[in-house]
Amino acid sequence: MRYDKDHKRETRTRVLDAAARSIRESGPDRVGVASVMASAGLTHGGFYAHFDSRDDLVAAAIAHMFTLSGTRLRSELENGSPAQGLQNFIDYYLSRRHRDERSSGCPIAALSSDLPRLGRVSRVEFSRGVDHLAGTVAEMIAALGQADADSLARSIIAELVGALSLARVEPKPEKSDAILVASRKLIKARLGLEAHA
């Protein structure tokens, strides 16, 4: 049976959604083709209609994760002025909800420690995703009149990822919440966002 291009694209997206969930929950080293295909409601035999190899799947899933998180980022940043957009982004990124939604959260926080062990194509996709995120944040920072927006954006992203990671591993809920609250406040102060409130 022949399927149209839309069907093939939709099926590939289902597989990528399943692979992205699996990567976030278990890490890229534990992603199995059979389990991803089953999670997507497909048979193992259909895998090669969409991907050349397991490594190809992992790299494509990383790119897909950044596409999904980029959509979320744009929805936060485009809501109001650049200052309001950055505040929305920081509030979401360092929220309890984001901390607790590991299966759909930021790919940087989910994958940073795994990337050095992955193949070149996966690292390239990750780097491309980070560059896109940094560029988007830098545009908003530049609109605030901040100097060296590119470097500042990468530094802010590093702080966000670090704070989220620390909050996720902290076993005491009140201490984890305190990390999120303090980090939100300090990052906003560093960007001068309190002056735009």
C-alpha cells in the first residue's frame, strides 16, 4: 500500500515524539528502536522507511526536541515587550512545572551530560539547537540595550540550565523550590528586568 507524503511525515513525527520522550527519560544510550516504534504504535519493520540507523534516529530526535522547545520559547518571548518576553521565558524555564516535566522539557538540560558520548551528527544537531536558542535570546537581550548580547545570552542559558539541573537533583522539595526562586530573581536582576517590570 502506498501512503501520501503527509502520512509519511506524520508517521515520522510520531516516531520522533516517542524517541524524544525516551531520550529525555532514559538517555540516548538506552533508546531502543523496537521500543520507540512500539511506543509510536508502529512495527519495528517500518523503522527503515524513516531512518538509516539508530544513530540517525537519535540525531533526528535531538533536532525534533529543539524544534518543539523552540516553539515553546517563541510563545513565551513573543508575549509582550522584549523585557516581558524574557521574564516569561525565565519564569517558565525555572518553574516547578518545567522542573517536573522531564519527558518534555528543555533538551539542553536533558542531554548535556550525554552529548560527549554521542556521535558527531547528534552533537552537530545539539549545537545547532543551542545556537538557535542563544540567537533568539540574544535578540531579546539586544532589544533591552544590553551590550554583548550574544555572550550574555549564552551565559544566561548556562545559568538557567545549571539552576534547573540542580533543582531537579535536589531531594528536598523546599530546597529545590528555593533554587528555582533564587535563580529566577538573580537572572532577572542580572538582565536588569526589574527596571522593566
